[in-house]
Amino acid sequence: MALRNSLIRALAAISIIYSFSTPVLAEGEKQQVLEPGLDGTLNHIKYEAASTPPSEATISRAIERDYYKQKYMNTITDEGVDSLDQSSKRYWLLWCMYGFERHGIRYQNEIKKWAVRYAGISEKHRKIVKSSSDYEKIYDTVHDLWGINGQIAKDVVTHALAYYSIPRDELDRFILVQEYNENWDNQERVNEAIQHVVRDWATEGQHERATAMKTLTDMLTTHFPSRSVSQPARVLVPGAGLGRLAHEIAELGGFSVTANEWSAYMRLAYRYVTSLRKKESETNHPFLDWWSYQPSRTEMTRPVLFPDSVVPSSGPQEVVMVEGDWTVEFANDTAVYDAVVTFFFMDTATNMLDYMDTLSRVLKPGGMWINLGPLLYHDAAVEFSLEDWMDVAEKGYGFEFVDVPEEWGPLTLKSKKARNRDIGYMYHKESLRRNIYNAQLFAAVKKETDLDE
Ligand SMILES: C[S@@+](CC[C@H](N)C(=O)[O-])C[C@H]1O[C@@H](n2cnc3c(N)ncnc32)[C@H](O)[C@@H]1O
């Protein structure tokens, strides 16, 4: 922490000196906005009208962003595809890019297999299908539309190569080696990240976001009435996925928001989608991959436009994305955040107590923890019921629960301040199947005395 603070101070000093030593722009001259382009070149550099010098809040966001980026970049310096250790972060990043790069072709090959299955039906059945519908067109339609999805996935890779300064040749060679060794990429994870684009960054995902995110942002607004741009409340959103909630909080103003995500699949998609500068500039066909539960072919092939919102890449409302396991990345941070918001996240822990340790350490005394989500464990060491978990948070970690908005209905348990609602997670809203959780909403304040104990 001390090292980080001194680094941040040093960087702040350099930025301030730099801002004074930079020649003043002549009238009408433009400022560069340095963002990696989708084509991986710098030809896309955009110019914006020069305005007033950046505020301190802007500088501090930029410093934090650069600090965490550099910290991550230092962990992926090991080059040489053949010698890369499978546990290395560079290997992991290349592995995820491999999945995105092959997204189009893998599904197009799957569709061929489906077509072969259909080809096996009897002549009589085929005649019935042909005379009553144009069902057979589906194979070509989906094959073509999947080409569009595949191109989006390749754009994710192109953006990532530029962002992480990884040469294209290195990825190409990495893929060659993996395919030669028959190490097949994980399309399930790629698909999950791409589906999250709908949840987070398309109007289509509004049915999942609206109630949940509005509740969380309203609770923060109410709890931090005197925050300001110069004295922002610091908020951490761990396990942020594609980050929409973090950006919604930043949008409120007066919050300095740090998001965090462990999965490189999610981070690659996040970096790409938040780099897009034009609203609804991209099109995807996200419902093609699973033909079960489709109400109609029109619905299944329907395009979805994204992003529905363009996020600031600098300024006080910029969100800083910290890459990695939050129990590791924030291991040296004590009493840094005024609030931690856990949204469909805490149950991802293999040991919830590790998460509780991190949570209670990074929060300032008096800081607020807001949680919304289900309890879906994945072979965890500890699988608490809601009641057990809240007891542990209260008695083991010194959290004091406060009531949450009553419109969330009656208390889930008479003795605990948690309320619940059915909240959807990653489902196509016209689908014949609904993926809904009875998500638990609660809020707790970290007691002032806890740090001294
Ligand atoms: C169920 S998803 C929810 C994502 C997001 N909060 C949302 O609601 O869309 C949980 C996320 O937590 C991430 N995650 C899991 N373990 C993590 C860890 N130790 N540190 C940071 N992120 C983690 C996963 O990669 C995944 O993106």
C-alpha cells in the first residue's frame, strides 16, 4: 500500500509537471485522444477540441488507470509462445484471444453438423417440411449471420492486441501450436462473454439491468449525499463482468469507481465494448447459438445493436478496470473504499471467507457494503445459507446490517435485513425459457471499531 501510494504520488507529480511543461495549444489546435484502434494501427487517432486543463479528479483517475494497467502489463512480459508456461498470465491472455479468434469458424462448423443431422431424416419428412415451411433456409441464414458474430469476436482480438501490445504474429503462432497439439479453445466462455455484451451494453439487456442497477445506484446516491467531484466517494465493484454497473455508478457523479474482473474473456470483451465511440455502431446476432426455446426464426436471427451507451475514456467519470483476482489485486489495500458493491458476485468464491476478508479490509471503517445476487455455489469450501452468511458477516467481520428499500418486498428471513426479488440473468427475453434468480439485496456498514480490533 505504501509503495502504491508513493508511486501514485510520484506519477501525480510527473503528470502535474507534464501538464505545465506541455506547450500551450494554439487556438483551434486539437488534443489527441490516444485509444487503440480496431485495426490495431494509430490511423484512427481522433482529435478533439482543446478545452480547459484537466481537473485534479481527471488526473487522479488517469494515474490510477495507468498504474493498474502498468501493474498488469508487468505480469505479461514473458514472450516466446513455445516456452510460455501454461500458468503464465500471457499464456492465459493468448488462450482467451484464441477462443475469440476462432469463434466464427467453430460455430459455422457446428452448423454444418446440425445440417448433416437434418439431412438424415426421411424423404417423406423432408417433403412435409418443404411443403409447409422454408425451415431448410435456416442453415444458410445462420451460417451467414454467424459470420457477423465471428467478425465481432475478431474485432475484440484486434482491439486486445493493440491494447496489450501483443504482436499479431505471436497470437497466430500461439494458435497454430495449440491447434497442432489439439488443444481446443473454450467456446463456452467466449459465448458467455459475448452474451454479457447483451446484458450490459444493449437496450435488449435493459430487462435485466433496470430494476437491479437502479436500486443499487439509488442506494449509493442516498448513502453519499455530500460526495462531490473534488471529494468523491470511492467505490469498488469486484467481479464486474462487462462493467455496466460500475459505469452506471460513475455516471452519477461524485463517485470514483474502480471495477475489477478476473476472467480474461470478460476483460477482452469489456475493453473492446468500452472502446467503441459511437452509440449502437455494432451489430451482433446473439440468439443463434442455441436453437432450443426459440419462439420464431425471426426472433432467433434478430440483430442486437450495441453499445447502447458510450462511456468516457477519461475524466472523473472514467471507470478504472483492475484485472485479476480481487483477493490478490487488492491484497495490500486497507481502508481504501467508501463502498463495495457486490452484484451477482459473492457466490463465485471458492471460499467465501477469503472474499469476506478482502471485503472487510478494503472498506474504510464506516464504509458501506451493498450486495445483490443469488447464492449459487460452484464446489466451494464453504456453502453458507443466507442466514449463516449474514451471521458470519455480522459476528465474524463486524458488519452492521441496515434496512434496504421496502419496495423489495418483505424480509427474506424475519430476523435478517435482506429483501429479495426475482432478477433475470443472461436470458433472451423472448425466449421460451427464463433464467431468473431470487436475488438477495442487503446492505451493511463496517463498524468503526473493527480496524482496531
Ligand atoms: C456471475 S458473474 C457476474 C458479473 C457481473 N457482476 C454481472 O452481474 O453481470 C461473476 C463474475 O465474477 C468474476 N469473478 C469470479 N471470481 C473472481 C475473483 N476472484 N475476482 C474477480 N472477479 C471474479 C467472474 O469472472 C464473473 O465475471
